[in-house]
Amino acid sequence: MQLQGQTWTTLTAAPRGHNPEAEYPTVMAQIRTAAGKVVHLTSAHSSADVRIFHKECKTLADAGYEVVLIAGQDGGAICHNVRIDILPAAIGRGQRMTRSVARIFNRALRERADLYHFHDPELIPVGLCLKMAGHRVVYDVHEDVPKQIMSKSWIRPQLRSGVSGTVAAIERLGERCFDGLVAATPSIACRFRPDRTVIVQNFPILEEFNIHREPPPYHSRPALLAYVGGLEEIRGVREMLEAMALLPADLKARLQLAGTFASPAFEASCRAMPGWRQTDHLGWQTRPEVVALLGRARAGLVLLRPIPNYVEAQPVKLFEYMAAGLPVVASDFPLWRRIVEGAGCGILVDPTDPRAIADALTWLLTHPDEASAMGARGRAAVMTTYNWNTEAKKLLAFYARILSQKR
């Protein structure tokens, strides 16, 4: 971030008694405005998280808010008039859910914000404590957590139902106490009171994908197939690799995986599969690198398995593929069918069937005119409907309503 010749880089873990307003008075004075001060809190996400930082925090800063992001995970550089306060990294899930949560609460109290906006269910106790201290609090519900718990491998199967019910009860308590909830999808919003909830969907930022400029010519691209996201079994990575081994050799297709593996054991099992010979693991990619990858690919894959939390999810990668002008090969879920068939932008398959995935990819690679037209239709749908500009307006109106109410 550049302010009158000053450069402000990412803040590292601050010592006890850290006071950013005293330490950076000039910068703080420049970004404090009449719109008010808001603090976003996350223990589970990176400070460079796309929804939290690049969409919500930047939108609020552009609207004149003083924005602080307190994050329990490391991330990218600070910019865009958002002050990022990064806590010491937690060692393991247990420490993250205990020590990091306590640190986030203590750091949040010192900010004395007009509104606190938190993003993880493990921070519900923090939100309740902030509310009891007289502050305005918003809970951003990224996932249908009770459904998500039912497929968590780190929770014993016999305990999942009880844990899911407990989390649902805690969320209902929060609903009654918090000033509002931000739901990432319509299906999540259905679980909460409509008069307390706004739907702010995780659609692409138009400017990030140069949406008003033509993408690189489709026919000149190599036979690259892109997947962006977490690399784990329930996200269909194994089926993608099996499909790659079934593609005709003369297509010379390669799968490019942009993301990190859920575990070393799963990575090792994937590397041992025949389809790995046609695969490039790019690792975690920055936002510009993701845009560049999609700009040189011929199709985007989003093949989440049909577990309860995924069937009604709206994965951002689906809309980012569309924004980049890529035809998609996607899981045949009812919600996704309405999106993909409605836009005419791809092929739907059974995500557990590698042969069906391979057939869809083969068709796209051997029918470039039709594939290019699919990509263009998906890009047009993002320009008119599935974009962050429309969602940002809803977020700002929601903030204005909450901040206008007396405490």
C-alpha cells in the first residue's frame, strides 16, 4: 500500500501491548473516515483469502471504511488501505481453535471497532463475547457447517452426528445474538432468518479477469486442462487423474493442478497413479498466476463428489473458469445443472466416473469451435450475472443498515 510516499508491508506477529494507531499514526489518520471502522476476523483462512480480503475488505476500504483484518494464518502482502494484523501461526487444529481464538479476541477488543465481522464457526464464542461487550457483530457463513462436519475425516464417524447437531445449535444461538449474518449461498441463507441475513455470493471480480478485454485466442492454446483448489479425495482429484490416463495419447493433453495436497500420504498415492505422467503440479498459485493459468488452458474441471455439503455449494472455481472463457467439466448436481446448462458453458458428468470425465474432456479437445463458444457464453454470463460487482452492493447496503441501528 502506498500512502504519501510510505510503504506499508505485511505486519508480522505484534508484541504484547501492540498499538497500531500509535505506531503508524500518519497512515491511520489517512485511512480513517466517517464511514466507520470495521474489523474482519479469521482463524482458519489466510490473510490473502479471496473472499475475505480481495472481495469484502477491499470493497469496504473502497467505500471509505477503515478496515482491519486480524488473521490467524499467514498470507500475502498488505495493500488497498487494509491493515492486516497477522497472529503467530498455530501448530495444529487444536491450537488454532484455542490459543489462536483467544489471541484474536484480545486483539479485536483493542481495535474498538464500529463493527466486527468474523468468518469461522470456531470464532462464534469470540463473536458472542464481543456482542456482550456492546459491539456490533456479523457472522459470515462460508459453508453449511453442520453438513460439512458429516464428511470431516478428522472427526470419528460415530461422533459426527452429535458434533453437527451441537454446531447447528451454537449457530442458532449466534443468529439470535448477532446483528446480522452474511451467507455465501442461497442454500446456506435458508438456515437463518431472512430479516437478519444477506446473501453475498462468491462470484469473480470482473477486473481481475480482464473481463472487458478478449481472452487469449482459444484455438491457439495448448491442450491444457486446469484445476484450481484444494487437492483432496472428496474434491475429485483421484478421478481427474484416472481420467487423464484414459485420454487418447494423440491429444497430448496435460492436467495442471494449482493447489496444495491435503496430506503427504494422499499426494504420494496420486503420484503413483498412471495419470500423473500427464499431470503438472503447480502448487499454490497467486491470484495473477491463477488468471494466467486459466488464460492458457482449454477447459476447467470442478468435480466435487456428491457429499451433502457440496451438492448445493457454489464453488468459486466454477465461476472463475467461466470468467476466463473456459468451458467447464462439472459435477452433475441439480444446482450446477441450472448454472451450466442455463449458460450453455460446459458438460456435466458423474464426478465418480473417470470414463465419463475422460469422454467429456476428449469431446472438448476435439471440438474446439464448440468448446470456444461454450467458454464465450460462460464469460458473458459472468459479465451480466455472476460477478462480484452485484454482490458488493449488497454487502455495502447491509453494512449501512446495521451501522445505522442504535446499539
